[in-house]
Amino acid sequence: MPHIFTLLKKDILLELRQQYTFYGVLLYVASSIFVLYLAIQQPESDVWNGLFWIIQLFICVNAVAKSFLQETKGRMLYFYAIAGAQHFIIAKLLYNTFIMLLMSLISLVLFRALLGNPLVNFWQFTGIVCIGSVSLSLVFTMLAAIAAKAQQQASLMAIMGFPIIIPQLLLLMRISKAGMGEAFQAGALSDMVWLLCGLDTLVMVMAVILFPFLWKD
Amino acid sequence: MKISWWKILCIVLLTYVLLGGLLLEVPRKAILNETIRNIYFHVPMWFGMMALCGCSVYYSIRFLRKPDLLSDIKATSYASTGMLYGILGIVTGAVWANYTWGKPWSNDIKQIGAAIALLIYAAYFVLRNSITDIDKRARVGAVYNIFAFAMLLPALWIIPRMMESLHPGGMGNPGADPRDMDTRMRMIFWPAAVPGFILLGLWISNLITRLRKIEDKNLLHA
């Protein structure tokens, strides 16, 4: 447990000192949403919803891809000596989830400000965004760990990740419509939310089990 | 040819499926008409694909537990045969859908699931080819294979039950419900078509594995 916190603290401290990822991704978020705004000022709610999740997907690839790339070989060896694989991956999962939550909320605010507001139930949608960003960041953290072992990082992550994330994205786009005023059958909404939480748990368990095999070289 | 009982069984079963499936009586239904015979060929592809991909994951797990290049070769041969079955399943489904639903692709949730499965296995092979070190390739490939299969299962088994679908058995059992099928058809489908095509898949994978064993002889005995 203390190992996880130390590693997490190290990631956050590094971020605070270098301030490279955070502002880099922030700029990515802002500029892509601004381009969207220039392209289609105020879209209909279905288009809004689809664009929102696609932008989340790309933000996630960008924000998470760096997390394993920045660790040099020497540093990885050092972590190997002082901490376990499980601690390392859990710290990474937590840190990426935190970054992604922050980015998703910022992009939600920007979307609302620039692309209009089709949301009937803003707080419900915010909750869905939080669930979605957690799901995205967990899956892509695991994939970044895999892609870090092969050389072409970003493109490989997209190839591996998009098919895997499609089911979750479909579910997210489906439940997002609740925030836009669509009525659901009783129980259908909570079923889908539980399924998403279940998938998140599955990803975490798989990451903890499988990461030790990626880690030794 | 190495003759063993299951290969003979496979030939016998598939001959029965081919002759019986095309010649024996089937119930006459509106819209479906004679295309109902496609059930002997389209549906077993999915059973076969799940079985073969399951074998592939089994060998990936075995590789991670005890690194042995032979397990890796087996995992990839099962995955490639599974992908072949997936492609055949999509093609047979598209031809069938063209006559019954009016167009080959209608974004049905099960069609999407099948496409996801194919993309995942295509990514598996791209990932493998991007790593040159043989041991590392096998290890990273095995990790992705297990992870992707675990993520694929809910997409194929849970989500189709929650969304509306054109396929029969939607909102309930996404597979074929044995009770729904006509007795005459059940006699071909369950005892012959499903095991026959699974055996054929195992046979093809077996041949690929043996071919790869010859190609990588120096690696395996090093």
C-alpha cells in the first residue's frame, strides 16, 4: 500500500514540476474542441453526443500514451528493484484515471460553452462522463503498457484499443442519452451502469494479473 | 496424412451436414424460405470461432505459465483459424441478410460484435509483427490475447442481450435456443454441424501448427 502511494506521489510531483503532459493535453482538448466549434457551431444532440465521446477517446489515447513512454529503461529497472509490478500498475491506473477525469470534466465544460447545451439533466450527464472517463483510462493504461513493449506507440495503441473499447463506448453513448432527456425502460439504465462498473473491475483485475508478465524483460 | 478417429469423424459429420443440409426437408417459412438451410453453415462458424479462440487463449495462458515456443505457435494457429471462421461467419451472414433483411449489413449489435472480434484478432497479429524479439513477441502477444479475449466476452455474451437485435432470440438468449429449432433441423445442427465444423477448425489449426513447427525447427530445438 505505501508503495502505491509513493509511486502515485512521484507521478503527481513529476507532473507538477514539469507541467508538460497536463498543459499539453489541456491544449489538445481546447484546440480540438475549438476546431469542432468552427466546423459545426451548435450541432443536434445526437451529433453532440457522438462527437463528445469520440473526443474523449482521442484525449484518452493522448493523455495515457505518455505514461509508460516517459519511463526510461534505467528508471524502470529502478522501479523493478524497489517496488512490485502490481504496485506499479495500480499507481499508474490511479494516476491516469485522475488525469482523465480532470480532462473529461474540462472538456465537458468546454463542450457546453462552445457547442451548445443539449443536456436536460446536466448532473446526471456529469456522472456518466465520470464513469466513462474511468473506463477509458483503465483500458488504455493497460494497452499503453502493452504498446510500450512494441516500438510504435501511438498508432499501435489506437489499433489495439479501438476494437476493445467499442462495446464500452456504445454503452456510454447509449446511457448518455439519459442525460439528454430520453426515457429508458425501468432498470435498463442501472443495468448498463452496473455492466460498465463490472467491465472496469474486469480491466483492473486483468491488469494486475497480466502486468507482471509485461514487466520482466 | 496422419489418420486418427476424430479426422474421420469430422469427414463423416461434414458429409452428412452437406448432403443432409442441402437435401433433407426443412420447415417452410415466409421470407426465410430455403435460406433457412444457411443455419447449418452460418451459426456453426460462431461456435467454431469461440472454440478456436478459446483454445488460442488456453495456449497463451500456458505460455505465460511455462514459456515454451510451441505453446505460442499453437496460440497463433488457433487464433488465425478462429479469424478465418469469423470472416466466413460474417460473409455467410451477409449473404443471408441480403435476402432476408434486405441488405448485407444493418449495424445489428451482433454484426458489430463479430466485426469487433475480427478487428481485435487483426490487431493481435499486427502487434506480434511489430516486435522482432521472438520471446518478447510471444509474451506480449499472449498478454494481449488474454486481455482482449476477456474484454471480448462481455461484448459477445452480455451486451447483445441488452440491446435490440434483428437476430432471432434477441433480448434473451443470443445463441441458438435448442428448443426453438424444428426437430428435423435439430438432428443435423446439434449432433453434426456444430461439432463437425469445430473439428474441421481444430484440424486446420493442427496443420498450421505442424507447418510452423517445420518452419521454426531451429528455434524450437535451440
